[in-house]
Amino acid sequence: MLDVCLLGSGGMMPLPYRWLTSLMTRYNGSNLLIDCGEGTQVAIKKKGWSVKPIDTICFTHYHGDHISGLPGLLLTMGNAERTQPLTLIGPKGLERVVNALRVIAPELPFPILFQEIQGTEQVFELNGYKITAFRVNHNVLCYGYTLEIERAGRFDVGRAKAAQIPMPYWSRLQRGEVIEAEGRIYRPEDVLGPARRGLKVTYCTDTRPVDVIAKEAQGADLFICEGMYGEPEKAAKAVEYKHMTFEEAARLAKRAQPDEVWLTHYSPSLVRPEDYIEEIRKIYPKIYPGKDGKTAELDFKEE
């Protein structure tokens, strides 16, 4: 099961009823964060989750509403006596930006590992996640992310017995291990059927609608997409500042056909996003307004 929580759904500035941008996922003991706007750690506490087990933070870009909560979060993680390494993933300049913010968090009891994204797309495999970073179109270098939990095929007992593979090795082969023992090599593909459908979440914000977003969100279990402006009359403003309207997000969703869509990163002027949802559901029915603390528990589907 993959737990997904939209911690903050606001853009530009925090409001009394809306935290800044952040998403948190939990899978198999690994906690991952995308963006860390001001108030992120308060939102985590309010959700009832913990900052200590976060082992990966991905940044879309380095505007303040997406990264200004990082120094406080790092200090809180340090005060929780964390010692395990923390991996940070982000666009070019990652280490320079983070170290500048760490002027107020200079000493931490855990190491930070920096993985700077190279090119227009890069895949990282960490802690059971396949993370695809893909470049989008904002007024600074900015990336979206697709998180995938891949799922191996079913274990075929008949094939294992026919190949005379000792039973103690079965569980290890099912986990994907290659085993050398007793002069033989046992491989997972010897006993596993075709890969089954896994889980997929695509997240993008601060961008114009571009083809790569629809490609990445294709068939996703959950697509979380920027909807900066709900009002149709603000379409020109979205173009000028390289953001998206609700309608543009819905048209991307129609192309991608995800199971569900959440809108996020609202303009401070957008007080009631739900007022604009019914109209865009004419474009894509499975679209919902995101809100702080909105949570989904995604489970594998049996085929």
C-alpha cells in the first residue's frame, strides 16, 4: 500500500487556512517528500505523521514557496536524533541552494546526499520507489515527478518444483534476488510470471501544460496537477507567469486518463476552488479539488 498526503495546497504565500506546497508519501517504511514550502513540518504534525523517517526529498524548483520550509524541517529531524542519511533530489544548483539555506541549520547529526537532475529526464531508484524527474515549463528550471512502485509477477510454484529449486530460496527469488548456490544460478525470471501492474503517482506544479505531463501521467492511479487559477478570465495571467488554469489541467487529465486527479497550488486569490470544479468535470469527470491533508491509500489492483 502507498499512502499519499497532500500536505499543502497553496502557492505563493501561506494562508491561515492553506499551507504552502508539499506532498508526502509512505511506502514499506520509506517516507518521501516532494517540495517543502513554509509550514510543511506543521502540516506533517497535524496529519499525525512523523518527520524522522523521511529519507528522500524531491524539489520541483527553488522558488521560496517550494523550499522555504527546509531549514526548519532539517532542524526538527536533527532534534529527533536522526542519524540515517537524507537524500535530496532537485534541479541544477541543488547543493548550492540547500547549503545557503543551511546557514541557520549548519550542524546536523545525519549526512545529506545530493542528487542533481541531469537533462530533461532522469530516473532514480530509491527505497522501493522508481522516481522519474521530467522537465516542465516554468520561468525557472522546474521538474515534475512520477513515483512508481513496480510489482513483480506471480511466483509459479510449478516452475520452481520442475526446476528443482530448493524451497528456502523461493522467497528470495520472489524479492528479485539472484542466488548462486551448489554450483547453480537461480534467477527470478525462472519462477516469476509477467510483471503485474504496480502503483503510479504523477505530480507537477508551476508549469504551463506541456506534452510530457500527459505522457508521464498516462494511466496513473493518482495525478496531482497544478491548478493555479480556477477563474476562466485569468487564462492570460496563467500564460504570462507560466502557470495553469483548472481547464488546462483537466485537458491534460483527459489525455492521460488517470484514475483520479487532484488540483493543487492555488493562487491566494482563489478562496473557493470547489466553485469551479463542476464546469471542468465536463472535460474530465474524475477531477477533485485538493486541500491540505487530503489523503489516499493506494493498493495494488488484482488483474
